[in-house]
Amino acid sequence: MDAYRAEKLILNIPRVPIGFFPTPLQKLDNLSKKYNSSLYMKRDDLSGPEFGGNKIRKLEFLLAEAVKKNTEYVFTYGAHQSNHCRETVAACRKLGLKPVLYLLYLGGGNKPGQYLGNLFLDKIMDAEIKFVSPTPGISAYEAVEHSYKISAEHILQLEKGGHRCYDIPVGGFNPIGCLGFTLGFIELVKQLQDKKIKLDYIVFATGSGGTLAGLLAGKAMLNSDIKMIPISVDVEPKDKPKKIADMANEVLKILGIDTSINENEVIIDTGYIGEGYEKPSEASTSAIRELAIEEGIVLDPVYTGKAFAGLLDYLRKRLIPQDSNVLFWHTGGTPAIFAEREIVGHVYKGVNEL
């Protein structure tokens, strides 16, 4: 199927205009010379509104469903510096919906001592915020499940009072949300065709997995031979590849596409996580500095910094051959660079560093 026919098929599904699309496809000229490859960046950090990010693509479909259902409150979940949650708040405010966030706070205590980064923006936009502190010894995934249980009671009480609610899982990880990145893949392919670029690789950060699932569905739709290198930012459960393949297949099913993705096709690189989620690594800090100095583009320490560290390592070790055409999908998250030092790390050097 060609990109224009695939786009038309997806745009038959209800969608509300929230973002600034298509996002720019930018050549990284200085790094391209440095690494003897043609390096490009897909700038979803500019997708808008409110600092943009990759979840805006998903929210255009998710919130279209919410609006159709005459929703008043939108619930969603994430860590306290969640990009997804901040983007959801911004999108809700644009559409006149009331955002409610259930945020995991992993720093000890019941809530942060300061509201910084994404959380600061959540407060400016007056989101209703409920903090959830995980019990020692349970995983972040288990803590998220606990958030779902707590919020279910909250939703039930609101609905008993006549208020309609719409529930969005972590990262917008459901078939409707993942459609956003299937459309995103098609958007990219159209840009590549216009610029006559034959792309070899796409490198990007993966967390909840929705971006990866959507891209895989788009790749299958167009029968593309572009290789995907998803770089994980957190410890992955063993069943993650199956869940992502199943999700991609659900997207294809919605679109009536008679093809499927096998879990063996879902290969996630877990080599750049460092000490864990929301914990900076020496490699990610170095990658953030290198891109900022060479190209004047800022990454975040939680997602894109670690993924870009993976890309640079692949280039240095020639795991990506020289003279390749490589795209880094900047999935946003820039406000996290203004978060707590424990999350940001030491991204700049100075004698009098604060």
C-alpha cells in the first residue's frame, strides 16, 4: 500500500487537531560529518502544544473518542515527571476537558518537595494531581496497576454524580492511541519521498511501547524495509515483545489490514538503561551534551538522552554501517531537563556548578 492511500485510510477514524503536523525532518549536518553517515532527526519535540512530544499524536485519536462520548474528566497515569501526563493536560485544556493525573512518586515520601519540570507545567495548567507512592519492594509496573485500582474508585464516584470520565492508560498504550504513530510513520515516509531520502534506520526511545507498536503497524502497512532500533529506558518485562506485537496487530485489525507482526520481530535494546528509570547515566549525560554542543538541540535525561546515547554507540562501534541514512525520532520530553538533579544528573560542567 502506498503512503497516500494508507494515510487516507487512517484519517477515516475520528481525530481532533491538537498538534503541529507534520513535524520537521531535520538534517544533523555537524554530527553527520563527525560520524560519516547521514543523520536526520524527526522533531516531535516541536509537535505542540506546551512543549510538544510524541504523545500528542496518540492524544489526537484518544481525545476524539473522549469528545465523542461527551466526556468531562480525563484520567491518566505516569511517573511524576511524565511527559505523557503533561501532554494530556495541555491537550485537555485545549479541548475544554478536565485532566486528572495519578502520578507515581519514586523519590521517597508522599510527594515531591518542589514542583519542577513537567510537574511544574502540570500545576500551571491546574491539573488535578493525585500522588501514589509505591510500597518498597514492588516494581513500577505493579505500582501503576495499583494506581489503576485507586482511580477506578475515583471515576466511579464522579460517574455516580453524573460526570462522564474517560480513562487513558500509561503512555496512551491502546489500539486507538497507537494509531497516532501509525499515521506518524506514514507522515515520515511522505517526507522522505519528497526529499528523495532512502532511509536505512530509525532509532528512538521506548517506554510503555505505544510508539513502537504504532511504528511497526505503519511499517507493515507500507511494507517498508526501514530497520527499527528501539532503545529501552526501563527494565522490560519478559512478555513485552508479545504485548507490543499484539498491540500492533490490533491497530492493523482496526484498519482492516490483512497482515500480522510476530513477537520475534520486536527486538528492543536494553543496553542503555543504566541504573534504572529516571536515573541518569554517564552515557546519556554525554549524549545530551554532544547533541546540544554540535547541533543546538536539547534532549531529556529520561528518554531521548538514553536513546541518543544508544545511537552514538551504534555509530562508534559500526553496528550501524558508515554512510547509512539514519533517523533519530526525537520524542520530546524537553521539560524534564529542568527536573530534579537526581533525574537530570550533571549535564553541564563548571567550576561553580550549582
